[in-house]
Amino acid sequence: MKTQHLLIQGRVQGVWFRESMRREAERLGVTGWVRNTPDGAVEAVVQGSDEAVDALIAWAHAGPPMARVERVTLTDTQGQFSGFEKRTG
């Protein structure tokens, strides 16, 4: 089981990033959460098989059509998740 923390920077708020990521995570069978940060980034923790997590990370580098991702910072992390949650704030 692979667990990664993502910090996604660029034009990623107000472009349906969180909901799109939630849908992609569910499609891939990835658990965790995603939320906006006060500084305009999107933060997520994703957990699943190596292949599924890597696929979601690859998706995050582009995001939904209106997003303009400039940087994705990855950090190993820990946690236990039963689904994928779109959080506020």
C-alpha cells in the first residue's frame, strides 16, 4: 500500500480540481482526501496500490481541463482511509 501527500500548485482552485480528483480516485480505487489550501494550492493524501497511486499522481500533473498545474510536490506519508473525501478548507 502506497500513501503520498500531494501539494498541487498553479491555477488549481475554482476549476473543479477537487471534484475531478475525487472522481478519478474513485475510478482508480484510490482512497484519501483532497482540499483547497488558503494560499491557492490544492492538497491531497492518496493511498492505494503503487499502480493506482502513480496513475492518480500522473493525472494530478495535468488536472481537469481548466486547470494549469505548475508544480506537484510529493511526500511519503501515512494514514488509513476507507474512501476518497473532498474536504473544505
